[in-house]
Amino acid sequence: MMATTLTGLRIWNGEGFCDADAIRIEGPQITAVGDAGDLAADAKVINYSGATAIPGLIDAHVHMVLDPEKRNPPDRDDVPDMVAMRRRARDMIHAGITTARDLGGGHWLELALRDDIAKESIEGPRLLCAGQPVTSSGGHCHFWGGEANSIDDINAVIDRQLEHQVDLIKVMATGGRMTSGSQPLEPQFSIPQLNQIVARAEQAGLGVAAHCHGTAGINAAATAGVTTIEHCSWVGKDGWASDYREDVAELIAEGHIAISPTVNAGWKRMLGNATGERISRALRDMIALDIGIIASTDAGIPGVFHHDLPRALDVFQQLTATSNAFTLATATSRSADVLGLGEVTGRIATGLSADLLIVDGNPLTDLKNLCRPVGVWVRGQPLDSL
């Protein structure tokens, strides 16, 4: 197979700009980053003059089975539309999202999608899948079949996911807004039960993502030592982010637990209002404590489309008042490290997967340039050849 060298580039490698203008690709991997004159020999050369290359984006919280056009949650017996799931996967890579973490479905069809993508039989991002989330009886997303009340129930749900070869375990540590009768403020599991979920996952070599809105559930998940806290909404009696507790945030930091805040493009409506200001303060405080933050959107819930991470990153930057470089790292190198993919993707470096988003302009000066792709490479292949 002939090597390909991409030239004429500014290259932001996931941590900073490189003193280089070319990337050499052989098979699925990056084999060199350097000067075009040195890397062009015996290679097909593609000139992206004036464009910027960054690592392919990572959305750390999606639901491939959910249709964002639908307002109501699925019924237990609803079978997801695989054709629609494949279309969502295709839309994601065309937006430069080359990796995603799927955090819930009921029939394991997202795992079948994952496997088809890995076999390169269809287009789509690399997927990490959790299968059925562990939830309480009648709890948040119970319609996906992961209800558990006792330790034995918990073990049975997790064992069922392991049989389907999931990549991680998801637990609904609190209630959520999408499920009738479920309360975001209220914990769904005790600390001993969460301890068991973490221990059982660790026995299988897997991490645990914990859905957490209310502060009591955030505290319980952090105490149990989950891998990531999803949403981390600090919900109190006065609403979203009204119950931020620095002592719990310090517990999260001490446990090296990452936060996946599911900031989507629609959050633009909250910029400057009271809820947005509370969320902003909580996020900025957690960043100041050096808690790892990874980009995520909860794609699939009503109105949140699977390909919209590039637009969401601009909102995240405004909400957190961080630099564009910090924001981009949450969707590339930082996310890859948290998801256990740091030696696979998330950076433009020799030996890593050639997952690249090439954009017109410089996203380090304007994140809106992420929405102007001129090229996307997925595991060493340009989209026009996938």
C-alpha cells in the first residue's frame, strides 16, 4: 500500500502546534510528522495549503440508538432503527468526530454498529459501548432493561453486559429528566451498591461511567471511585448547579475521576442567565482543582444531534472561559487519555491512528472553524474512500 503525505498544514497535535507542515500516513497509522520535503518520498501527496490539522474529535457521551427528533423516551420493546443509526454514524465522521463513547441502549445494537465500523463494512467513528445501564427498578432509563435492586441483581445486569462484550459499565447513580417518575435530585443506589458495581467492573478490566445529577449521587459515585461522572449537574432544591460543594469536588479530584459535563450546542441559550452562571462557576471551580474535563454532548436526547460536537465546543469555551486550546484538548488528547485510548488516538503523533480533522482556518483563534472541514481521515482513510 502506498503511503500518503498530507502537506501545507498547520498541525495542532492535541497539545500544541508542531514545528512541522506534513503528516505521513501508511495503512491506518501516522508514521511521521515533519517537513514535507522529508516525508513526500515514495508517497501520494495531498496538499491542504493553509488548512489546520487537529486530531479527530471525541464525543465522550452519545446514544446511537436515540433519535433526537423524538421528544419521548423509547418503550421497552422498541427496537432501534439500524439504518438510522448508521446514518448518524456517517454524519458524525463527516463532522470530524472519529471516536465516541456510547452510554446506553437496550438491545445491544450499538455494539453491532461498533463491530461493523471496526470491520470497516460501514462508515462511522470508533465506538466504545456500555450496553444496558444499571438502574433501579423503575429508575432512569429502566426501559433499556438494566433494572437492579439487590447486589445479586446488579451482578446479573453487569454479567449480561459482559456477555455482550461491552467496553465499560454505565450506572444511573441518580434519576434523570427523560424518565417519567425519575427524580434527578435523588440517588438511585447506595454507596455499598456502587462499590459493588465498580468492583465487578474492575474485575473485568472495565471502567464505570456514572450518570449523576443530584449532589448526593455525585458524592456517592465519587466515594465509590467511578471512572467518569456524567453530567455532574450539582442539582439541588433550587435547580441545576445550585448545590455545588467544594468538598465533593475535592473528593473527585483526589480520586482522579473525570467529569463529562454533556455540554451541547443548545446550551448557548443559558449563556449569561442565572442557571448558566451557576453552571459556569461550578465548571470553572472544578477546572481550577485540576479535575479532568472531557467533551461530551449526550447526543440522541431531544434536540441534540450526533454530529454537533464541533458547535458545542464553542459553547463550552464560553461557559468555562477557558482557552481554545484547553477546549480542543477536552475533545482530543484529554478525552483519549481518560477513555483509555491515549495510545490509540487523540493526538497527531507517530504510531497513533490517523484520525484527523482538517479545517479551513485556525480553530485555535476561532472555534467556529471546526465547522469548516476540508478533510477528514478515519483510521488512515479519507472519507471519499470509505
